[in-house]
Amino acid sequence: MSGLDQRITACIPYYGCGKYIRRAVECLLAQTHRNISVVIVNDGDPDPPWRWLADIDDPRLVRFNLSGNHGPYLATAVVLNSTPAPYFLIQDADDWSLPGRAECLLDRLERDGSDFAISAQIHYSEAPAGSSPAVVRWSVVSNNGAAQSAFVVRPRLTPEFAYRAPHHGLFRTASVRRVGGYYGGYRVSYDAMLTNLILMTGRVSHVPEPFYYHMVRPGSLTRSDATGMKSSFRQQTERAIARLYKRCYDHYLDYLSEKIDSSQLASAIRRSVLSNISAHDARQLETETARLGQQLAR
């Protein structure tokens, strides 16, 4: 890959993860792939993470404050829309990566000519005495589109919206922009939709070794009473996303039947996604993207 532009931008959206943020940052700065920038986006937390990172003097680390709380997908979209790097890595503020993660994913992405590369993950739980390893997930790929079991990568699409792959991986920046970017107007569950869109328009590579550690903890977006898996807010949002998936899947069927080509498919999906974003959120996204773009240019 010597002739390729190998720049990676890693995005860490931040809110309320002060005790974990330094580990998340340090593991990315310690990647064996050195051509990486790490952008921490404080998503309107009144107690920003900068005091935990004050002594890190690395020009690859970018600190950025959003003007308000917008949720992790809009925060991530600001970084995606601002970066000139051709590759985009996802890292949660309370998770961590093994040193070879970026290098391995980039190598697999380029060898396969794919749009997105993921690895298996170790999911572990937070306990009063500390965090302990739990279970390896996303280590198996199944070509059966039906949900036989949870946390199995399922690249074959069906009419039903499903969680087919994690979004914690390495994207081609252009591939995400092609389907409307990282924000589709929703605060929760949109990562599952995004990986489905990548499967509709491109290819996903899989590494069976676990290079990523994902924390399961009380108070996270998937565990809190307000936004957790059993909350009415999440269930209502997932019904809305399922309707969006149905619209995009219909376009995908038109592509499979050769009624439209791949460019027309991506355009139709992008229009469907962007139509869900309110005018207010679109203005916020544009404003914050311009601010971060100016900072990155400096």
C-alpha cells in the first residue's frame, strides 16, 4: 500500500466518560499505524474531558467542543464531514483498541477492496471492583440473513431491518458520505442502519480476531432508562428507522433488478437519509463542520 494515501481520522464522541477517556485516546495514539489523527468531540458536556488529557502533547490529537449536546451520530458526522483523510475509524470514549487495530483493518480493507472493515470484539462489563472480560462477539460471519443469534455478522440483506454488523470499524470516508453521512436525524440506533446502508452499496470485510474492547456499563446510551434497549424512546426510534430501511431496501431491490445503477442507488439512499434531518439539525451540522474544518486547517 506504499502508493496509497493512508491517513486515518479516528473519531471519539464524548459525553460523561471522564474516567475512561484517557485510555481511549492513548490506545489510538499508540497504534502501530502512525498516520492517524484522533479527534475528540465534546458533545456539549459541561464537564469536558480536557483536564484528563491536558498533559498529552501530541499534534495528532485534536480537541473540539460542540456548541450544544447533539448526540454521538451528529458529533461523528461533524468529524466525518470535516476530515480530508480517506479513512475514518470509530472509537467510543469508554472503549479501547489493541495497538494493531488500525493497521489490520486498513490492510484487510485494501486487500478486499471493500468499503468497511470490522473485527471481532471483546464485550466486558463494568463492576464495582473493576471491569472484567465477558465474551467475544462479532467473530462469526453468517450468510443467512435471518437473525439466528445475536452479534453475528450477516452481510446478506433481507426485507427486515436488523443489526447486521457493528459500526466500530474502519470506513472509507467517501463510502459513508455516499450514503448520506453519519447522521440520519436520530440520536440512537442509527449505527445499525448505517452498516446496512454500507452493505447495500458496497462490501464489508471481517477480521475474526478481537482487536476492539467494548464496555457494557450502566448509564450508557444502550443501558440508561431514558435511551436504553427497553426504553420507549429507543423503541419508537427503531420503528422509525425500520421505515427508513424499508424505503432504502426498495431502492436496493431496484438496483438488484437493474432498474437503477449503483450511482442512482446511492443517490436515492442519500436523499432518503437526508430527508429525515430537520432544518435545525442541518444548520447545526453545517455550522459545526465549518468550525472544525477551520481548526483542522490550522
